[in-house]
Amino acid sequence: MILYGLKTCDTCKKARKALAEIDFVDVREEGVPDAVLSVAFERFGEKLLNTRSTTWRNLPENERSKDPMALLKAHPTLMKRPLIVDGDQMWLSWDKTVQAELGHKNA
């Protein structure tokens, strides 16, 4: 299981703590592999793009209208997080639904 996120993100920290045996990838330092990003975008669509982030707010208006995949590749911190990948399964965020699904899985 791999968690893609930011080491400074409080939500990612909570997920990492709860999922003790998870590999962590800091998207700011390592990015997200294109194959993973493509599948995540197919599953989550534009929900993958965090339009409430500081990175988004700092983008010029003309940048925001670009293709979401191009934006995510150019600015990995625009990805909503955490993105948790386990084989063919993916979860986006660390809300109660994701926690319950992963809690049962790891029980």
C-alpha cells in the first residue's frame, strides 16, 4: 500500500499514523508516477485537483484553465491528498468512509 501526499500535510500525517505499514511518497519531492496519476484521474476526475490549496490560489487565472492532468504533472501539490493506492484499489482523502474501508481491511 502506498500513500501519496505531503509530509507537512496534517491529514497525510494522520493517515500515515493510522496505516502503520504503508509506503509514503512525498509528491513535492518525488511526484506521482504518470501511470498512477492517469488511473487516479480516470477514477476521481477533477476531484483529484485540490482547488482549495495554496498552490491553486497562487496560480494565475490563465494557468487554472489548463488541462487538469497537465496541471497535476506540473504542480504535484495540486493533487488532493492523500491518494492511497493498494494494487487496483484507490482512495482519495482520509474521510470517515476511507478510514472505515481501510480499517476493516487492516483489521
